[in-house]
Amino acid sequence: FTLIELMIVIAIVGLLATLAVPRYNDYTKRAKLGEALQLLDATKLTVTEAQMTNGAMPDTVALPGQTSTYVSGIAYAKKSASEAFVTATLQGDSSFTGKKLSLHGVMTGSNLVWTCENGDSAAATPVDAGILPSTCTTKP
């Protein structure tokens, strides 16, 4: 290789790196949020079982100490007999520490349908849309 060819190769590698590093950072943040969704899913099963047993959303749910590197806590909030929220408070990454990610359960007929929402039922600051899992919608 000549010096010019090596400089062209280095320039191309540098260009690819400047494009790839921000995307890689977004993917690692999405993976961290995936951990929060896993903890929310476990709590969702508890709420669904209680709802199926009682025919209405439970007033309270016994939540085990569900915390992790990226979740400081899980909370349950009953909105009505047919609607409830299970919310994870996030931690561990400056892009989403203190923000919330929720699963919103609504009875439609005899089915309990869960949707992932960015934020919670209160006025919490939502997670940036660029790192939000594709299954989640905007703040309720």
C-alpha cells in the first residue's frame, strides 16, 4: 500500500466509527431499558392473576423488592376497577435516571390488555424517544 491508500483507508474507518459509536450507545441504553421491561413483566403477571381471580383490578399488589442496576423500584397504581399502571423508576444511566416507564393495563371485554407507555400516569419526564423500546408509546 502507498501512503495515500493507507490515509484513505484510515479516513474511511474514521468515518464509519463516527457513525457507529452513537448508534452503539443507543443500543446499549435500549438494552438497559429492556431490563426494566423484564421486571415490569413479572409484576404484570401478578396483577393479571389477581385480576382474573377477583374479576377487577386489585387495590394493592404485594410487590417483591424488584430492583436492579437500572431499576430503583416498581410501583402499582389502580386507576379504576378496569385500569391500572405498573411503573418502573429508572436509574443507573444519566440519560434516564429518575424517569419512568409504565405498563398500562386496561380491561377490554374479558381480556386484560397491557401496553408499554413512556412515563407514568403522573407528570413524570418521559424517556427520550430515541432509546425507547419499540413496543412503548409516548407518555400517557
